[in-house]
Amino acid sequence: MRRLKKSMHSATVADWIIGIILVLFCATIVYPIWYLVMLSLSTFGGIASASNPFMFVPAGFTLQAYSDIFSSTYIQSGYQVTIFRTVVGTLAAVFFMALASYAISRKGLPGKKAITAYFMVSMFVQGGMIPTYLMIKELGLLDNIWLLVLLPMFSTYYMLILRSFFETIPESLIEAAKIDGATEAQIFIRIVMPLSVSALMSVGAWVFFTHWNSWFDSQLYFTTMSKQVVLVQIRRLVIEQSNLLLTGMTTGKADLPTEESIQAAGIMITILPVLIIYPFVKKYFVKGMTLGAVKE
């Protein structure tokens, strides 16, 4: 009995220690975001008079930083480009990867192994940045907004995940549809796609966040500033402190935001959509971890 009580006491202490560690770990993740929110709402006078470097409440209060950010023409155009590439790019990528995945998942496909090997080679052997740039230039796609949709449209890794899922669909279901006179296109759209919603949503969630967080391709292949994604515009605001983006933004007065507050507001408007959407798609990330897994 004494040994049992000692064991229970040890387990309780261990649970408390693990709980404290997890709380501290969560705090290191949550507080930086909270700090940015508070900083973005603070005023010049409030920050100047604040003695505590840790900001748990706004030092003063103003929404002027967000108003200045959204009034910037380049931030507005950046948001439009980002939303366009994210929505259109995600839908196009999921659809075309699903087409390829379904094709190589069928047992009767001639040269199935060779085609699969061809796709897999692209995962390990790539042309590199300079050949890719020269190819895009020769195709006349430089500074073309559709490049943001076309360039990351296909991922062999995601395609193989979808292929593994399609292979779990009973072949008898496909054969029954063919007996009823359904074509391959009808089978794919009316049978395979509805049965694969969870798999498509999992891959779609990954592609969505990839598009939303992408900025290097926009900076590399675009010269027109109005065609840059919002992350490039915010990067210039935060890192380069671009005078072009800060034009018309008033700072320095006691009841107005500082440049740091405007930068914090710029960061928040880029991560806020992700913070809002992620809880709704989190379950698809979990499902995605098991797609294509070995099942017995």
C-alpha cells in the first residue's frame, strides 16, 4: 500500500512537471504573437512612457497602424495577388495532381512503373534556380501573375500521397461503374472525387499554406511592385523600411503609432488569416499523416 501511494505521488509530481514545461513551451509560442498585437495597437506616447519591456496590454490605444497599412496601395494590391494565387493555385494544384494520381493508381495503365519512376526522379533531380529562371524567361512568363499559379502547381510528393489513397478505393466499384456505361472522366468526377474528399482536403490544406507563405518566387520573377504578393510588401516594410510603403503614414505624435507599431500591424495582417483558418483545417493535417500508410 505504501509502495502504491509512493508510485502515485511520483506520477503526480511527474504530471505537474510535464504540465509546467508544456505551459512554458506554449507561452514561448503565444507571447510573441500577443506582443505583436499589443505593439500594433500602441501609441508613440504610450511606448515612450512605458517602463516595462514586456507588453501584456497596449501602451495607449490606436487602430491607426492598421488603417495606415490598409490604406497603402501596395498592401492592397499585395493582398489581392496573394488571395488570387492561394485560391486559384490551390484549386488548380489539387485538381491536376488528383488527375495524375488517379491515372497512375489504376492497375491497367500501360507503363505504370516507368511513369511513376519518371515522376519520382523529379523529387531528387531538379534543374536549379538559374535554368528555371531562363526557362521561364524564354516562355515569356516573367512578371506574369499566372506564373505564381503554374510554378508550384505540381508536387510529386503530394501526388504519391493521393495515389496511395486512390489505390484503396475498391476496384469492384470502378468496374461496376464501367459496366453501367460510365467513362473514365465520369468515374473520376462522380465517384473517385466524392470518395476522396478527406485526402483532397489534406493535400489542399498543405498547398494552401504553401501558397500563402510563398514570397521568394514573387520577388525573383517579378519586377512590377503592384504584382508582388503581400509578404514581399510586408518584408520591405519590416526589413527594408521602404519609404515608398511608409509614404503618407504619420508617426511620432503622442496619440499616433510608431513605425514599429506599423510594422507589427503589417506582420499581423499576414498571419491573421492563417490563425483563423488553421483550426478548421487542423483535422485534415492529422488525416494527412496517415494517408498512404501501410494498413493491415
